Amino acid sequence: MRENGQKPKRSAKKTYQAPQAKKVRVTSRKEKFLEQLLKI
């Protein structure tokens, strides 16, 4: 039971870190796009 519980935690951490980094890049791109639209 403990080994099964430890494995998901490690995978969850890796999957949680990757999406966050991608989300930050996407938000920064969207923000730049919105800024350009607002400037026009």
C-alpha cells in the first residue's frame, strides 16, 4: 500500500510542474497578444 501511495505522489509532482511551466508561457503569450489588441 505504501509503495503504491508513494509512486502516484512522485508522478503527480512531475505532471504538476510541467503544466504549470506551460501555462505560464501560454499566459505570457496571451497577455502580449491582448496588449497588442489594446494598443491598436
